[in-house]
Amino acid sequence: MVSISSHELINLIAAFLWPLTRILGFIAIAPPFGNNGVPVQVKLALGVFLAMIVAPMIDPIQDVDMLSITGIMISIKITSNVPSG
């Protein structure tokens, strides 16, 4: 039987959500996907697919809870670094 602690589960989810936020921010403003012609479901599916590919390849950011003040500030910094075209 596989046992996983809540701390390990949170780290796994965070390792997926950090790249997902950055990828979805990029997809939201990318010229081929930024218009209303592309359905939101397609944008979301592409973002999740790319995050699933990229997440195992990158180093974990930090041991930061995404819902803490520090985690929210990191998310704001990540999304504000995406160029707005």
C-alpha cells in the first residue's frame, strides 16, 4: 500500500500549480490564444497538458504554501513578469 503524507501531497500539488500559473498566464496573452476565438476549455486543457510535461523537469521552487502570504506574493510576481505584448 502506498502511503503519502499531507506535506508530500501539498508539495506535489504545488510543484504542478507553480508552472501551471505561469503557463496559463502566458496562454492568456499569447497572440494565437489571447482572442475570443479560442474557447477557454481549449486554453485550460493546453495549459494543464503543458504543465504536466514541464513540472517534472523543473526544480521545486521552495517549500512555500501556495495559499500563504508568501505564496500569493510569489504568484503575483510570476504573473506580473509575463510580458504584455
